[in-house]
Amino acid sequence: MALKVPGDGVQQPVIGWVDAVSKIMKPDSIVWCDGSEEEFRSLIKGMIADGTLIKLNEEKYPNCYLHRSNPNDVARSEEATFICTENKDDVGPTNNWMAPDEAHAKLLKLFDGCMTGRTMYVIPYLLGPADSPYSQVGIELTDSPYVAANMNIMTKVGRVALEHLKDVGFVKGVHSIGALDPSNRYICHFPDEKLIMSLNSNYGGNALLSKKCHSLRLASVMGRDEGWLAEHMLVIGIEDPDGTVIYVTGAFPSASGKTNLTMLKPPEYMKGWDVWAVSDDIAWIHLDSEGRLRAINPESGLFAVAPNTSPKTNPRIMEMVKKNTIFTNVALSSDKTPWWEGMGEHPRKLWDWQGKVWTAGKSAGSAAHPNSRFTTSIHQYPSLSTEYNNPNGVPITAIIFGGRRSELVPLVYESFSWEHGVLMGAMLKVETTAAAAGEVGVLRNDPMAMKPFCGYHIADYFNHWLSFRSRSGKLPKIFQINAFRMGRDGRFLWPGYSNNLVVLKWIVERCRGKVEAVETPIGYVPTAASLKIDGLNITETTINELLHVDKGTWMDELESSWLFFESLGERFPIVLRQELSKLMDRLQESSSANPR
Ligand code: OXD
Ligand code: MN
């Protein structure tokens, strides 16, 4: 089949590559995506006709749709994710490795003719603001109309991407649903070729190649080589009652509350404060000429977890997803509106995420899949930062590490230095969530929330973080937060959600040198008084419990981090070894640990 190219303006290298791939995949037809409304509508129409999508209630959820995945394909497949470099040592023990030649040979065989009878969509996409020096172009080739429609929301598709491309080059992505065969599922990354190949999954994190594959795994390698950072981080502006906004980033593992924090609506008792969203999942961070870290959001949409979002806990998200949204694996009520656990009262009649009738108290499992998602344009968000599209990004004053820890980690604390903060991030351990296939609730090392997303040796990644110290005297302060600490009764101690702004306020005030803290062996912890605020319904005893630093459990934590660091071998930075020893000494010297 001769390749038809839409109009002029498509560069020869793009044409040549699309032609070569189409000769292997052998699609029946090829569609060049332009990112238009019409194209989106036509993709949706086709998917409603073949049952890939169900149209939702037009009055209550205009232009919204439900997609149900194959039950074997509902989360990221970490065991099927590979980094393909010549040298195995370069990917380190936290990644799966395959030799590039072996991966090419294996995939070539599996891809051969896999699009016969299907359409191949060519999706040129831009990540980042149209006129930013930090933005990047990718082209994804896929036989999934679901992927094409989602990419239309998640990125800037079409001419804007081709124009940016000029001669800067592009990331190549090849994706096929294949037969959704989990035993032949592969998500392979080739950093040296700026190439991604993904087969046998249609799940967002495996199939929307702009997201984890390009924006994090490949971009992290580019960041290492070019002196910047690609991070699994939210970015928000926090406005105080004087109207001053400071920007912070937050690295939290998947499904640990990043979107909720990004889209926080201030509680009634914090008049004058607000939170402005820049990014809910990914940040590309560069040093500017004045030595400040600045972040852009490469994405244009959200592919976020639905369960536990409700009008009560997060009214701004609920407002945002009420139109032009694709829901994946949520439950469906009889009036054709979506439902998920934690949304509130469940309707009398429900179909679960697989389309089976579901009755509360009788049916097994949850109605919505725990990793059910919504895909929505970020422009629908009512409190989007006016700086979202700033080509230079926003200046970062604080970096926050976080995640689910039912014990040990205080509600919030601040590191003593950049190096100590890097150690804090490197020691991050969290309970696994439904965002990745496998057991949920297992504690694992997830340094900087990048365990599944760092495209190179994690010890080299720590070295890269440390290298910023010699490049700038204006680096952000580093904090860790934990809103998931539990009391002896197994209940969360902290009310979370909008109340998290109390914690953000403390961080802002620390950055401004306006609030006192207690020096403990692990870092600066708030005084109970500094967190007390009229309207926050929590006793001083509970606040003290939330801030408690327990020497014994911290010593155990350090030992297990030590073992993890040992497993990383000789590349593990000496500076972090020293930081860990210093932390150990501080704990040992302290009698109880709280305060020092
Ligand atoms: C995500 C993830 O989908 O981290 O954002 O898994
Ligand atoms: Mn994520």
C-alpha cells in the first residue's frame, strides 16, 4: 500500500519511518491524526458502534463515555516492562533488561502483520507548551482507537507537534493491541534509539506512550544526559491570603493522592488560601539561568484514579469530570451515570466494571475496579494555574515526597539539607496500590516515586539528583509528608483531603522562615501549635501522635534502607551513605527521638 501523507508540512524522516513501520504491521488503512474535534467525534462514533465505548447520560454527563477493559489488562504491567540497552548494568536492579537486538527480533516477529484488518492511527503529539524550549515531540503509531481518543485529550495532537518537530527529532512509539495476550505482553524502551514498542495491552499506562514511557522512562534518560529532571511529580501553586503564590512539586507513588492534592479545594476555615493546578502526575524540571529549578507539565490532560473521589472530598474534580470525559472500568448505574467506591451512596441498581449486575452487600469485590480511571482535559479544571502554559515553567520553592505509610513517617517534616532531602527521597517506601498489576498493600522501595519509571540505574539517578547541589545555590527545600498514618485502632489519624492545605501552609511558612519547628534526628518537625488552626477538627493528642518520631521503628527503617542501598552496588553514591550514617548517629544519640 502506498503511503498517503496529509498535505505538506510532514517531514521526510516522519514519512520514512511511518512507511517502514506500516510495511511490518500491514494495516488495512492509515489515518493521520490532526487532533481536531471532528476527529475525536468520529473516533468516538466508531467505538460506540463496535461496543468499545458506552455513551453515558447526555444530560448529566454530556459527551462522556465508559470503556470496559479486558479483565487481564487493567493496570500497568511492570513485569512486562523492559529497558533495552547494550549494557545490562546501565538499567540497574530496579528495571527489567533486555538486549536491544533480542527485543527487536522478538517484537518484529510478534508485530508482523498484527494490524491486518485494522486501521493504523499516526499520532504526532507535543508534550509541553507550544513555544517552550523544554517541550518535546513524539509520534505514536497505534491500532487502538481508544488510545487515539485518549491521546487527543492527554497531549497536543497534530500540526502543533509537527511544527515543533522541525529538526529537533522525535520519540518513536509503536503500539498494537495485538490479541491482548498477557503471555506476550511487552512494553520495551530503547533509550539509545528514542523508541518505545508496546504490544498486547490497551491499558493507559502501557499504551498511551506519551505518558509513562516517553514522559518518564525515556525523558529521565534524556534528563540525565542533558542536566535536567523528568519526575513523577505533581506541581501546584499555593496562594496565601496576601495573594502571593509559591510553587511546589510533590513526588507520590501511583494512586497515592497526587490528583487529589493537585485539585484541592480549600476548607472553609482557610479563607484566603487557594491551590492552583499545574500538573497532577509529571514534571519536567530544568535549571534556569539564575539557578532556580523550574517545572513544566508535559501533559494536557489527566488519566487519573476515580475511586474515593466524591463531591464531599473533592468537589473540583467532580465538576471537571462531568463533561467530555472517558471513564475506564468504573461501575454504571441504571441512569447511565458512572459510579465508584467512595463517591457516596450507591445507586439501587449497578453494573460493575465488567458489566455484571452488582448488589451492595451481596456481590463479591468492588463495583468499580480499584484502578478505574477518568481521562479529561486539564483545561476543564476550574482552578488551573494561569502559569500552566508558561513556556519557561514555574519556579519551584519546595519539593515534597509522600506516599502511604500507615506508621513511622510523621505528617510532615523538613530535611536539613539538599543531600539529606535526596536521602529522604531515596528512602521512600510505600504500600503498593492497584495502579500496577500484583499484590496491593505490600511495602516496597519506591525511591522518589520513580521505581517503575526511572529509565536507568537508580543509583546513577541519585547521583544525578545530588549533582544539582554544585550547579545551584538556590535549590528548593525538601519535605516529606504522610497523610495516611494510622492510630492503634487502625483508623487514619489525619482527616486528609482539603485539610492537607494545613500541611501545605506549614511548608509555605517554613520556606518563608515564618514558622518554628522542632529539630529531631530525622529532620525539622512542626510543633503541635504550629499546625493548630481554628476549624481543624483534631485534638492536640492526635496531632502529637501524627508528629511522633519513634526511635526503634526508625532504626528498623534505616536498616532495611541500608539493605536496599547495598543491593544497588558500587554506583550507590558515597554522599548518601554518609547521610544515612549521620541519620543513624543522630538517632542513636537521641534518648527517645522526639525531640532531639
Ligand atoms: C499513573 C500511574 O497512571 O502512576 O499515573 O500509574
Ligand atoms: Mn502516575
